[in-house]
Amino acid sequence: MRQNKFFAKKVYIVPGSNHRFRTEHDAKFYCQQRGIDFDTVEKYDSTKEYERWLALQQDQRDGKIADLRRQVVYELIPAQIERIYVRDKVVKDWMVENEHFPRQRDAQVYCKNHGLQYASIQLIWFTEPIFKDKVIEKNAVYTADFVYRKDGHLIVEDCKSEITRKEADYVLRRKLMLHVHNIRILET
């Protein structure tokens, strides 16, 4: 039986079946035997999270909450991008009477429509720098276990054990959620 670093047992649920799998391997094998796409399998970090999901679904059916969603991603810090020079590109430009055309055919059509000779088309060559965006730091996100509306208020909920609540990474993301999105996370 596989467990994550804080001894929580993962749960894998195959849609359309009543089976709960404890390992990814078992869930993949079940899907493979029945021709089910493994990407449709619901993955839960703990049995506590799975049971909370079932309870929230029941609350939604009873009308206590609305708009229930799971694994909602919030961006905390956008990606840091640097624009870097790649090379120069040689560009052709055709000009007729101070009108610029990217293709020779467009310049010929212009000459034909305005009664001009094709000899009045001038070919101009120039170089254009090409840049590309390079990600120097990926964005930082927080993935909420559950998001729903209760009494008109947005609730962002996360299933945490006492140990994981104190993790430095989670504490920082919780503080950033409050600072950036003005959302306090409900820990269950």
C-alpha cells in the first residue's frame, strides 16, 4: 500500500465503477483491462480528502452549497519571462507609390487595379531582429482541493493534517492566497 510522505493513503476512483484503488498501478491495470482512459481517473491525496468530497457532494445535493469544484488552480506569482535576441531575419517588401506589400502578388494586384505598370514595383530588402520569450522562472500556483459557494460567499477549502498545515511551502501559499486573491483558506 503506497503512502505519501505524511502517511496519508492515496485513493484512485475510476468513473462508472464502485472500486476504490489504493495504488496508481492497480487503477491503471483496472483501466487497461476494461479499455478505460486512465486520465479520467479521479485522484485523491488521502482518504480524508475523498470522504470530504463525498460529504460536499451530498451538501450540494441538499442545497446547502453550490458550484462545487475540485482541484481549482489559483495563480499566485506569474511566470517571469525574459526576451532574448535570436537572429536577424531578411525580409522582402514590395513598394508601389509609397504603399508597402508583403507579397509580390499583392503589389501586382495593386498595380493592375490602379492602371500602373509592373515596372513601378520596387523590391526592398531589410533585416528584422527576431526575439523569443524565455521563461526564467515558472509561475507559482496554489491548487485548492475544493471550491464552492455557501450563503453567497466563495469558500476555498483544503484537507490538511496537523503536520501538513505547518509545512513552510503550504504556509507561504496560504499567505499568498490571502495577499494576492484576498481569500482565506478553510482547512479541514
